[in-house]
Amino acid sequence: MITIVMGSFQSLPDDHQYRTLSQKTGFSLEQIAILHNRFKQLSQNEETLRRDDLKTIQDLESNPIRSQIIEAFFDSRNFQKDVVGSVEEIGFEEFLTVMSYFRAPPQHITEEQREEIRRAKLRFLFNMHDTDNDGTITLEEYRHVVEELLSRSGALGRETAKGIADAAMLEVASISVGPMAPDEFYEGITFEHFLKILNGVEIETRMNIHFLNMDATVLCK
Amino acid sequence: MELKMFILVLGLLVGSLMPLGGAASSPDTGTGHGGSHGNKNPGNGTTYSKKPFPVLSFDYEHVRLPFEISLWVLLASLMKLGFHLIPRVSSIVPESCLLIVVGLLVGGLIKMVGEDPPVLESKIFFFYLLPPIILDAGYFMPIRQFTENLGTILMFAVVGTLWNSFFVGGLLYGVCQLEGHKLAYVDLLSCLLFGSIISAVDPVAVLAVFEEIHINELLHILVFGESLLNDAVTVVLYHLFEEYSSVGSITFMDVFLGIVCFLVVSLGGIVVGAIYGILAAFTSRFTSHTRVIEPLFVFVYSYMAYLSAEVFHLSGIMALIACGAVMRPYVEANISHKSHTTIKYFLKMWSSVSDTLIFIFLGVSTVAGPHQWNWTFVVATVIFCLVARVLGVVGLTFVINKFRIVKLTSKDQFIIAYGGLRGAIAFSLVYLLNPKHFPMRNMFLTAIITVIFFTVFVQGMTIRPLVDLLAVKKKQETKRSINEEIHTQFLDHLLTGIEDICGHYGHHHWKDKLNRFNKKYVKKCLIAGERSKEPQLIAFYHKMEMKQAIELVESGGGAKLPSALPSTVSMQNIQPKKPSQDRALPQLSKAREEEIRKILRTNLQRTRQRLRSYNRHTLIADPYEDGWNEMLLKRKKMKELEKKMNNYLTVPAPPPDSPTITRARLASDPQAWGLKSVTESIPTIKVDLASPQSPESVNVVDEFSKKGSQPKEEEGGLTMKVPSPAKQRKDKTPDEEPQQRLMRCLSDPGPALVFVSPVLLCLTKVHSRQYAM
């Protein structure tokens, strides 16, 4: 694991810094201010955020994929290009970068831009599944995903999770590779295959949340 | 040839309809007289002269009403059949247009004979023809898209309809005043009433046209949802203007009451519908012994919801939608598969017949109805309707797009505006007007019919080429795959989590809360038995398996494989990750592989293993991995197997336990099966009971000898299929004895398997540990 030291970010809201962030992530200045407040609240006014800070959020307790979501914030692939590994703490810039994956695409964009946004969001999802950073989602990792999803369903969930994951892998293999001779293998889902199987799901329109433009202060307890 | 026969039959039918249909002004008022005019013996009491016994008599009157109704329904259905025999026409002209034309023809024929053609009575329309269509729409409504776009739909339905009514009504009043002598008697309130009737988008027409153009789901749900929800607005405005038009003026108080009335009508309708929906769900919990009448409950409860809402003048349409949408998830979990099919087909059938009848009657009523043509009024109406719709949609979208994540493009706006069709509801509402209070009723009727014809014919016919021209996104025809389902669920949880991290309670947060509430309390009450705890993913998976199995059986049992089945890839092609390099990977020579294959083939010749599509992987003696059958069936089979084992085993068999106990015991107790009879000569068949994720499980050397990927076979016995060893698993030490991993599936074990199965159940992790070390 690579530990990156974050220390260059000042705690005072600096207009210049906000502007650079805004350019980088695409959020508006108001949205950045609100998210910064939230960041400060979560990190208890420190400059960096740790996993435990996120674990204190009460609403997340009942989420079956909680640990994977938290992990995603600390996964270097999501905020730095060509770096793998996870970090122990992140600064506001990383927090914002991860959040920017959930921004809605702007209204008037070209097809290529739309495709690019789609790829970025799917890359984020792919990284969440591919926990060992090797570029493919293997059967084990996929099983883990399904088990987590069904983790609140007790024994029934565990037993069928395997079957479901197997079925899903079979489907990916047959869609991506087609007929395979018995001595060929399908190592795991690569990013391209992942794109293909999720062709039907309109990720760029669905993987979005509404970021507040005004400080409505509906803050967590 | 077919076509000619069909036209002949049709001609006969219409011919027989003419004298019969015309004899009464409407089927509703036809009364069957008891008197029979064929009876040769009218006298009662005079027994003096004995007439011959009437062998054959003609007595039409007393079956008149049902006979006529059946004839009309038969005509409608034959028409529907006929259109599909003429392929070219049906691809250009939407069905609704053709049906109206047929209605016009029939009406014309009836009129020519001299009779009065029947008119679409409002009572029949609202009580018998409309509910099936709405119930069909409500029951199969895609809830997810509907709730995601609810804000937009409500804006269009409420604000859009209000804007339309006032715009059209106001401008028409202006035109009437300007026109002068002929139209001066039309006062403001009547115009507003007319405006409110005509501005409502009609669900029947929208469904009929949109069904055929296969537009993308978002637009479909927007227009369709709008047409359903604007019923409340229409009801309130209609009653408001109708009540007060005789008085002549409306005060502020009335307007305020009108707003309150609107809230009461819409929310009340929804509440009534929801109550009946919950009752239906609760009833379906107990129907496991009387499966035959399950569909009946769905239909009757929904109809009662509609009627109950009508008692209080609440919005019946909203009640029906709410009832269908609320009861559906619970009822579907409770009822049998056949009942589900029955409900689906009955609803589709009824709504189809209703739909056809409505359009035919519209055509007939056009010929019949009293008309009063006024060029100015009619043309002005048509123009104002179009303009109002376009302005309304554009203006509202401008406001809505500020709040939407996914904005509506101008293409979308165009389709929404163009898809605002008017239909039979408007016609029936005008027909209900009292001619005494509304002397201009006939003119209204004419104008409405013109607008309906215009929207259905012109807009209905041109929308399809326009959709193609503008390259609007169409509906995706692909089946929902399990990957998509997994990721949909994953996305839901992910987005909820991100919202929680952000700290504001958005759309996903509340949806998640509702789901959890539903799971915790509601499902327990309304769903019978085990299925109340079944998560959605598993339910989807079971449904998929069921569908594939049915497809397989229907396609002839394995001879021809359904395309959805990923039979070209089997689990043996999907290998787990290569282990880290610190473990040595022994290689097996080809010769060795051949040897193993031969041995297995000779030993296992007589066992046939039935393959399951999703569990071709190491199905170690774990019969409970498969979620296919009910648990009980599996347990029973397991018990049978164990009983058989008892006859063959040298080692005492365990008492038939529940699977988890068996597994746990075998896994934890190394001494349970001291099978020492493993010798060099017998190829030991080693099976691992542990899950593949535990490190020990992969210590067993598995050379798979494959027999090729076999297609899925139908039920009936066991086939032993040994997968190929092409990829090496991690292993510590190669073993002298080839150890194979067997694939086994559950079902009735064949005789030879009995030899193998005790071995299967005996060997545990411990053996593999021993070998590994």
C-alpha cells in the first residue's frame, strides 16, 4: 500500500484554489463550498479524511456495500492516473475528485464527450469491483460483489450468491468472447468487456446524484 | 385467399348487424321483451283446441341485448384480425385510425338502412370500456421510471392541463365574441368548460399510438403518465365549470374550493386505490389452496376500487392506477405462475377489446351524433389546441429542466408536444352535458370530434415517420440480463451511500428508506411464507432460471437451444485467478491426461449427469447451491440418496440431517469418514466440500478430463461430466493417484452414482489436507 502524504491544502477557503478545483472537476463554486463544509464536518476540521471518519456516518450502516464505497474513496486509481494502491487518508481535492464521478453530464455535449463520461463512470465502477488492481474482475471478485449485495439476506443470500455470480460470469463470457472451445479460458472481465455488458444500462444518466447549489444545510446528524 | 374469406365473413356479419343494431338507439336501452312473436299458441287458459306442438320457433327479442353486444365485440375483434392480414396498411396507418374508419363505415351503413346508429353512451364507456384499459396500464406500469420522473409528470399533468384549459377556453371566448351574431351566446364559463374537456391528453389514444412506435421509455412514461394523472384536474375543472355555468359567475371562494377539491379528488383517489390494493395483496396471501380464483381477486378488487372512487366523485383512474401498482409486487410474489399468465392475458385481452370497441364506436357516433358545424369555432379550436400544447410543453420544460438531472432535449419536447392526443374521454364528457343548460352542446360535440380526428389521424399517422426522421431513441428490446440487474442494484446502493456521504437527503435516500420499510414490515404481512424474505436479486435470478427452463422444454428438450442460454461457455472455461507465483504448478503430461480420461470413462459409463446451466462449476457434494427447486424437494432427494447409500456403504452412514448440519459436521469432524480403502488401483474421486475460496480447497490436484461442453439436457437422470483439466490449479504436491474433480448435479442419482456418491460425501477437507501436506 502506498501512503501519500497530503498536506498542501489550506484549510481556509481560497477562491483561487476553488477555481482550480472547479476547472478540474467541473463543479460550480457554490457546490465546492458546500462539499468543503461537509468535508470539514466529516473530518472534524482536520485537513485529511480517514476511513474511520466515513465509518461514523450513521446512514451508511445499513448499506450492504458500505465497505466498498468507503474503499473507493481511498483508491488511488480514482484520483490519480496510472497509480495503483490505496491510501490511508485523503485531502479535499481527492474527495472532490471522487465526488465528481457522480456529476450529471452537462446538457449540450457531443457524442464523444458523452462516451468519455460514460467510460469514466464505468471505470469507477470497475475499480470498485477489481479489488486487487490487476485490470480484470475475476470470478472470485465478482462473487464477492454479489455476496456483499446479498449480505443482508442471511443464509439464503449466501447460497444463491454463488449461483448468481456464476451465471453472470457465464453471461459476460458468452457475450464478450462468444463460443469457446473447452480448453480456452476466460480469465476475468476486462474493462472492455465490462463496457460491453453494461451497454444497456445508461450509466451516464443514472449514475448521478443531485449536488446542492445552495447551502440548504440539510446536514447529517 | 385468406383475405377473401375474411372479407366474406365480415360482410355477412355487418349485414346481420344492420337491422339488429339499428333497432334500438343504443344497446343499453334495448330491453328484451318476454313476448315471443313466433309462438303459435298465445292463448292461456283455453285448452279446447289443441294446436300442434311448436317444434321450432323464432324468438329473438329475449336474447336481443347479449346478442347485440356479442356481435359488436365479435366485429371489433374480427376487425383487429383483419388489419394484420393486410401488412402494408398496418405499418403506415395506426390501428386506431383504421378502427375509426371502420366505425364510420358501419355507422354510415346503418344510417343508410334508415336506422339510428348506436352512440357511445357515457355510462357504458366509463363503467365498462375504460376500466380494463386503465387497469392494464396501471398493473404493468414501470414503477421505477414512473417514480423517477414523477415531478416532471405531475408538472405536465397539473400545470400543463390547467394552462391548456385556460388558454383554449379564454381564446375561444374571445373568438366567439369577435365573431358576433352566431356565437355570441357562448359565454365564458361554457368556453372554459369546453377548454377543460378538450385539453386533457387521452390515455387510450396515447397508448394506442405509442404502443406501435416503440419509443424510448422515458418519453413513453412522460406522456403516458401525464395522460393518466391529468384525470384529476379534468374531473375538478369539469365539475367546477359545469356547476357554476348555470349560475353564470364564479367567485374567489369557488376557485379556492376548487383547489381543495383537486387535492381531495387526487389524493382521495390514490388512497382508495391503495387500500383496495393492500386488501388484494393480503387476500392473495391465503390463496395457495385455491389457485384457480386468484386472478379473480385482482380484477374484482381493482374494479371495486374504481367504482368506490366514483361513488365519491374522486378520480377513478387514479384509484385504479394506485390499486394496480400497489398490489402488484405482493400479489406476484404470492400467486402461482399460471395465475400470473392468466392475469396478464386477461388484462391484455380486455383492454384490447375495449380499445377496439371505443374507436369503432367513436366512428359510429360521429355518423350518428347531432352535429352543428361552425367553421370558425372548429378551426379556432384545432389551432388553439395545438398552439397551447406546444407553448405549454416548451414553457414547462424550461422550468422543469432546472430541477432535472437529465435534461429534456428539444427533440424530447417535440415528441411530448406532438404526442398529446385527444380521445374518447373528451368525447364522452361532452356527451354527458345537458343540452338544456348547454345549448351549444352539438357545436362542442362537432368541434371535439374534429380535434380527435385531427390528432388521431394526422398526428397518429405522422408520428412514426417523424420519430424515425428525428432519430429519437427507441425502446431497447434486449432482455434484462443478470449483469444489468446486479449492477442496477449495486448502483442503487452506491448512489444512496454517496448521498449519505454528501449529507443531503436526496431521491435515493428516501427510496432506500422506503425499500427498507417495505422489506421489514410490509412484505411480512402481505407475502406468504418464505418468499417474504427473498431479496430482489434472488427473485430475479429465479425468474430467469424458470424462464430458461421453460424455453428449453418448449424448444424440444435440448435439441435446439434457446439463444439466451450461454451454452457455448461453461463454467470450466471460467477459471479463478492465477495464484501468486510462490506455489509450484505441476504440469500433467498429455499421456497422463488420456489415461485418466480412459479410466473415468470406463468407470462412469452408466451414469448420466444432468447439467444445470448455472452450476457447472465444482458442484461438490453440495446439492443446496442450486436455487432452482424448492428446498424441500432437494432435501427429500438428498434423504433418498442417503438412504440408498446406507445399503452400499461399508462405513456407517450419517442420519439424514439438514444440509447445513451435514455440511458443518462433515467439514469439522475429520474422523467421521475414515475411508481407508483408497488404494492405488482405484482412481480416487476426490471432492471438496469446502467452498472454493478457502485455501485448502484448491490443494487438491485436479486434472480434469473433459468431455467437451455438453449442452444442457432435460430433466431425467444424472450424467457424470468431468471437466477438462486444461488449466492447472494451485497445488502443493502432485499426487500419484489422479484425483479428479467431479461435476455432479442434483437429481435422482443413477445406480452407478451410488458407488461414487458415498465417496463424494465421505471425503472432506481433511483428506485434501492430508494429501497436500
